[in-house]
Amino acid sequence: MSNKLSTESVTAIGQSVTSFPAPTKRSKTQVLSHLLLNVEGRDMEAEVLLIAGCYEQIIFGYRVKRPEQCQTACLTVKVLNGYLDWRSLIYLSWNPEPDFTHHAHTASLTIVAVNDQYVATGSKDETIQLYNMKKKTDQGSLLYHTGTVTCLEFYGTTHLLSGAEDGIICVWDTKKWECLKSIPAHKGQVSSLSVHPSGKLALSVGTDKTLRTWNLIEGKPAFIKNIKQNAQIVQWSPSGNSYIVVSNNHLDIYTLKTASINGTIMCKKRISSLKFVTESIIAIAGDEEHVRLYDINSKKYLSEFKAHDVRVKTMHFFQVAQSNVLATASSDGYIKLWQIDIEKVQSQPLLLSEINTSARLTCLAVWLSNPESIGEEVEEQEYAAISMPRKEMENKIQVAALDGVEYPKKRGREFWNKRKLAASRKVKRKKN
């Protein structure tokens, strides 16, 4: 079977997909045509940017071309006896290309978080670095913690929560990047935190063998539960009706109504990453090459696949162009994109693409945005800030909180890239 393209075939495909000779029977070409040509809606306009951090203090950005961006190029790549090589075309249509690299920190990166506008990275250098992805600018640094920043999570477009080795959880306002609240959360380090979809509650686990529930309306603990082991991961389900706590290879499933354990899943090796694929299906990765899928309702194992040649370090799940995609990163430097078929979850996922960063990866996230709205949103925000009367602006800042939390009217701009002031405050806290 020859892989060589004739001039006539290339010309025909380049002009129009419909000009290609129709298969005599239903084939995967039709599936490919649907994937490349018939995907509609906002997701078609979404930018996909893989954001990865590493031990080498570097943050990487890889832009994934959308299927429609690669349509013509893909359809002119390979023809095999009148049929499209559908696997090759899909693979190429998700091919990540280097977009940026940045020496973000003075120590290794530990965590990365994203929302519609920003990327935030945490490090062992005790700082949080911010990047405005819509303006393509370095937004500055947040300095408050006195230990390694261990966890970061955005709540929508309004707030960022951070946790660190100092046992403190900080709530940041993303408009002026003020520290609205600092909560002494754990006696040891904060290992993981997760914000409820409503924004009213947050969960955290630390090295003091406690699981703590926080009332974000008042910034106070709502419930403290002693657990047998130090937990490394806590995660709300998409609906917020349940949550998961991971201790080494032990996974406990809790229900919100009773705050009690509804079931347990035991894995062979330590769990390093967990992501919800649906409300009931989770993906688990650990100190091995495989990713496993489980149903948390039935507590049953569904399937597994070999994701990397060495252990999987971290994962990120996202949806774009009507595809359910699981991004995995490994200690060998590879990032891979896997398409999960929710209706056939027990089948082997399709490898969409992979990229070798040649770095020792530590964290991964995927930034998604609608490029058509970027300019409009930025202009609207800037115009609103300029034209809004001073009194109205202060009132807006006062009540801009998680579901109605009221914060002080004005705190200045001490955390807005003011390194000297933040550093001096850190010294004062240490003396006290």
C-alpha cells in the first residue's frame, strides 16, 4: 500500500472535502469529517494552551491548534487508496506547538492554576507569579507565604485561594490582587485545597492529619475532622454533592449531606493525581505508568491504559470541540493528550498528541479561552474602571466577594507587585 500522494489527489482535497471520492462503504473517514468540519458552537473558537512547570524553574506554554485550524493541512497529508488515514489526521490536528517559555521562579515550580484570564504558578521560592493570558503580560508577584506554595485554585474570575507550608490559606481578589483574608488553616503545611462550586465552602487537608471545612462567607472553620493518615489530595465533585480525600493509595469518597465516608477505593500504589471526568467517573494516576478510571458510585474499576513509560506525575481534564480530553504529564518530560469516550469508557482512549518538553515536569494545567471575546472583554473592563465614579468603585470593591462576603472598602495596592513592601511585612511576621 503506497503512501505517496498524486498531484490530482492533493489538489482535489485542498479544494474541498466533498470533492474527495466517497468511500463505497461507511468508514472512519466520515467520522473524521464530522470531527474536523461539523463541530459547532463556542468550543470551536476556544484557544487551548498547555501550561507546564518543572524543577528547572521554567514555565512552558504549548498552543494546541484547533481541528478547524488544521483542516486543510490535515486533509492534504495522506491518502491511502482513496481513504484518509484518520488516525494520522486527528493526531496532527491536535499537535501542540511551542508558544512561550519563561524563567518564572528562583526555585522549582510546585503548582499551576488557571481561570479564563489568568495563569498562577506557585513555587518553593515562596512566591506566586501571575500572568494575564488575554493581554499576554506578566502580571507580577504575590508575596505573603513563608514557605513553599503547595496549592492554588481559582474560584471563577473573582478569587484565587493559595495554601503553603506555613499552614496559611490566603484568599486573593483578582481585580486588585489584594489579600482579602489570611486563614491559619493547619498546624502543619496545607497539602491540598478545593473550593465548592457555590464558592461558599472550601476543603483543605494538611500534615496535621485533619480534614477541614471552611465557611468562606465568614472566613472561619465550619468543621474539623480527624483522619488516620496525612492526606495529600482533596477534591470536590463537579456538582459539589460529594468530595474525595486521598491518603497515599487510599481514596475515601464522602457525601456532602452527611459529611461521612460513602465508600473507599484502594489502589496498588500511591496516588499522585486525581481528576473528575464526569460526576461519577474519576481518573487516577500514581507512581506507575498507567491511568485508571473508576466509578465512584459503584466503587468499581472501569478501565486502564498505559499513559507513559514512567510514572504519571499530574493530570488535567478539559472539554473542547465536543471532545473530552485528559492531559497527562510524566517525569520523563512528555505531555500527552487522550480523548476519553464517555459512552465507551471501558475502551482504550485515543492518543490525540504528545510533546516532549525535555524537562522534569512537576505540574500541569490547560488554559482555555474564546479569542473573539478577548479584546472585547479587556476593553470593557478597562472602560468600566475608568468611567466608574469613585464612590461606586469603592462600593463595588466592598461587596465583590464570594457570594456576598463583605471586605474592607480599601486596602491600597500593597500586594500589587510591591515586592519591597511585601518582603518587609514578611520579615515582621517572622519576628512576631
